[in-house]
Amino acid sequence: FHKDGFLVLERFFSAEECDSMRRQIQRIVAEMEVPPHCRTAFSTREEEQLQEQGSSDYFLTSGDKIRFFFEKGVLDEKGNFLVPKEKSVSKIGHALHAYDPVFKQITHSPKVQELGRKLGLEKPVVVQSMYIFKQPGIGGEVTPHQDATFLHTEPLGRILGFWIALEDATQENGCLWFIPGSHTNGIARRMVRTAPGASTCVEFVGSEPAYDDKQFIPLPISKGGLILIHGEVVHKSELNSSESSRHAFTFHVMEAKGTTWSKENWLQPTPELPFPSLYT
């Protein structure tokens, strides 16, 4: 992990645990009612991200809620579904770990806590969680990025992502790709909150360099596998051009000991939800 900036742990979770998360998300989506003004198309293209997420208070205030973000082209201009509801969602975030019993149990499961201790985490807190669908045929690409761009700390090196494959992730359906060792050069870009009254709620400072595609290696992983992701390692995923989805549950932990969470991050702890300890 320290050499590459990532670590693959196959079969970390059981098939039963994966299926319980998938069943729970089916229930959540079945009950989903989306107010028309909240129908935010989710995208990682920088300008679209600024325009859509930035103008969207829905995104900015989702840190302590369970909210829905949609793939492009699944809603008409009036905000009605053009595809079945369960095929429309790109991700659900960002507080499943706090408010949903199934995802809370997984996040704080004894084996996750044990892993945190093996990694030497002293005061890890959970900052966010997401269920990512990567829908068949339309699951959008995620351009090369570092998680610390969005989740900035002083000092750096205090963010750790846990990425759980809930079904097999392959090159065809959009598995993760990494540049090994790319977590040692700091970060190139930050997404920060803008001053009140600005036209967007967030903006980027700095720019993502042009990475050499040949440096990325794919990390296909079987259902139940866990990928640990250093906050500064460069990673991406391609468009899902296959006929199968690539569901994943992911959450991020910060080592809180001696660490300052940036007040400029889009995500902020709230009185309702201070960042909970990973260790219970």
C-alpha cells in the first residue's frame, strides 16, 4: 500500500454481505422520490461539474444526507425518467454510513476496524460514503483524479478510501485503473467552496496534468473484493460499455489525529452529523 498507493484485498466481504447491500439499495431506490429541482446530472467533466454541481445546493448539502445523483441523459427537460428508475441513478451519497443500518454495519464491521488498526490509524473518522452504480451502457467515465482534490487535509496523506466491489468489476464494465506510486507527489488541483454570492458554489484551483494513459494499470476485482485507495493516488475508470452494471460501495476515512480538515472542502461536518469514529 505504501509503495503503490493502493492495495487489493480479494474476497474481503462475503457474497452475502454484498447481496445485503444490493438489496438495501434496491429498497432505497424503490422509495426514491426526486423533487424536480433536485434532478442533478452527475459528471466529472470539469466545466459541467462546476456548472451542475456548483449551481446545485443539493450536492453541497448532501454530506449528512442520503441523496440521489443521476446519469446524463436519463431525464427529459421536465425532469421525468426516460429509463427505468433503477437504471437512472449514478450514485447515492454521502451519508449512507451514518443513516442506513446495513451500510453502517458494513462501514464499522470488525474486519474494517481491524484493517484500520493494522494500517496504524489512531483516530480514523468516516467523512463520506457513496453507492456507485456504473450503469450498463451509460455508466460514465470518471476522469483521472486524486481523492484529496475533493477531500483536502493539512497535512496531506490523511485520507484513505475503501472501495468495495458488490459485483465483479472488469475492464469491460469499468473497473478502476491506477498509476502505481503516484501518491507521493502531492496534489495538482483542489475543489474549493467559493465565496457567498459567487455564480457557482465550488471552483477548481490548479489543474489536472495530462497523464500518460500507458502509466495506468487496470485493477479488475471479484465481487466482495476491497481496494484501499490512498488520498493522493491517481486513478480513473472508463465508461461502462458492457451489458452488466458495476455496483460498488465506497467510503472515505480521515486520520483525525494531528489533522485539520479544510474549511474550503465542499463536504463539511454538521452539528447533525460530526464525522463519526470508525472505531466503535
